Amino acid sequence: MNNTFKVVNNRVILGRPGYAGKKRSIRRKELTEKFRKDNWEIAHLFDNKILSREEALVHFENSYFEFLKNNKEILEWLVTYAADVYDTNPSNIDSGLDYTIQETQAVHLHDIAIRSALKKLDKEFKGKQLLEIRGENSEGFILSTGQVTFYKPKLILKPQLKGWWNKDSIESYWQSNKILAVNFFQLERMSKQMVGVILRKDLRLGKGKFSAQTAHAIVSLLPERGKRWDFEQRPIEIWTVKDESNLLSIYRQAQKLKINYSLIRDVGKTQIAPGTKTAVGLGPINEAIFEKIVSSFDGTPLETNKKEYRTYIHFALTNI
């Protein structure tokens, strides 16, 4: 993905929230207040599919299975030395194989994943020590999510997010593939009206020509369809697409949805041939609908405005 507005089953992937840490509850409260309950979720994107928490944990668990299967010395040390493993507190062992049992404020997952991996390997703990697997000073640090390699590193979203974890690790998968998905119709309800201009990147227009085509697209929206425009209340955004094919796809989509549009053809007096299709103007148009259309055809924003659904207090989204 090269944008952060991918629609999957009426859910919009807005970006990656990254590592929450102690701000997890604050972030969840803000998202609920902004989008309302049941209109948003923190999920995982894997191989272009939005995964539930349970589905995402399967890959988390599979990584420990593959790691222990391929590192027999570590596996043997683990089962002979440890009576069980824990992350945040020895009470973690009460979770057994159930990820829903979280008895401490901090979420613990990899202790459960290790138990599940051992079960799949037909192994069990035979040692006497409760083995802590957390920070660098813990005995089981080698089994930390930040140390163990994810079993399918090519499917970690790029660029991988950086933190206390290693590149290509299980933790990198967990944080890098974590996405914020929001109900599209909620975004539509939150959105304001705007005007959008989309220009072709492949024409490599000079700054003056680029500006002229932008202005032409905006002006052409108004008199041809009798529209009046308040440039403060309904701002303008400028995007680019890679070629004519994508530009015309946006144009056809606007026609299909009966959105006010303009298609600009250059007269050919300076840089490009006569009749070259250079830009499409859209509007007035709902912000969310505009992003949905343009992002569907690999649009890239050049000039954008602050949108309610993209403004957060306690965290920032990272692009995919």
C-alpha cells in the first residue's frame, strides 16, 4: 500500500497507531469519543487482509513454533530449566493458553504463545524455575518478542516501525502491521465539503504550468454547473496520480457517482501536446468520499487540509 485510506468491507484503514504502551487506555478512550463505540478497531493488516486479534495472534504464535522447532538447543534448555514462563508478573501463568485472561494492567501475550508453541511441538515444562521473559536483564530475554524473528518477515508492513524491538522480529510484526480501521460511513458523517484537484505526475509540468492547470480545474468546476464557492469554509486539496489511466479512472468514477467534476485538456501552446488530459477537478465533495476515490487509484496528496478524522491528541498515525 502506498496510501493510508484503503477501504476493506466498508472499513477504512487510516494508518498505523504504533506502540501504545501506557497510553493504551487513553488512546482507546479518544478513539471512542471521536468515532463512537463499535465504529473503530485496532486490528492487524496481513497479506492485504484485516485480521481480528485472534487471527493476528495465530501468526504471533506460529513464529514461536518455528523458532523453537528450528532452535533445538534453546527448546531443550527451555523445557528442562523452566517450570513455566511469565512476562509482567508470575501470575501470568494462570492464563495458560487463553489470551483473553489478562490479570495484570499490562497485556502479556508471548508467554501464552510460548506455551501454545510447546503444546504443538508435543513438549512440556519439566524444570523448577519460573522463567521471566521481558527486559534485557531477564533470564529468558532470548525469547523476547523483540528478539525472536517473525516467521514471515517479508509480510511485515514497510517501512517497519522502529522501537525497542529488532527489525524483522515478532514485535516488529505486531507493531508495524497494527492498523486503525474505521467505519467508512462514520467518516463520511464527520466530513466537511471540499474541492479536490488531481493532476498527472508523469507529465512533469513546470511549477507555473502545474499551477495553471490546477487553477483551470478549479475554475472549470464553477460556471459550468452554476456552483458558488466559499474558499475558507470549503478548502482545496491538490493530489497527483501517476498517469492518464489513473486520472481517467477518477474522472469516470466521478461520472458514475454523479459528482461535480471538470476534466482539463491542455491547448498545447507550451510544454505538452494539444488535447493532453492534465487534471480533474472534483467538488464540492465530501472529504471522506474524495479520499476514498482518489486513494483507490494510487493518488498522492501534495496539499491537504486538517480533517477531523485525522486529528488526534494522544497519538499520531504512521503511513503504510
